[in-house]
Amino acid sequence: MQIVDAVKSKEEIKQVAYLPEKHYGTIYSHMWIFGVNAALRISDLRLITMDHALTGTITFREGKTNKHRSIPFKLHCYGRGTATS
């Protein structure tokens, strides 16, 4: 099994985020950055849908721990106002 180091700095996050953008597109880079910042496992990140994103809150049950998780965020970064408007 190969051992990998964690991404620890903002600079490393930017460097690693470039890879999915280069090979698959910007949306994958954005999702990876969101997952890192929200401390999501890839298995949980894959559960997020556009419907979750449009509500302003992502609510799901974590796969590994079975804990309920709710992550609020603002929608204004995509030109849709704020989560409360």
C-alpha cells in the first residue's frame, strides 16, 4: 500500500486542486476544495447533489460514522443571492 501525506497548507490545496480542474473541469476542483474545507470524506462528498447546493444547506448522514451532518453555506458566490433571500 502506498503512503500519502495529508494536504496541510492553503498553497498545497491550490496545487492539488489544479489536478482535477486540468483533467476533469472546474466543478471537480471546486468540489474538492469544498470537501477539504468541510472535512468531508470522498464517499460523503459524492453524496452531494445540485439540489443540496441550491437549498443553501447540505444535510446528510456520514457513511463511515453514521452521524447526521448539516453544512450551511451562502449562495451569493454563484450569483443567486444569499441563503436567506
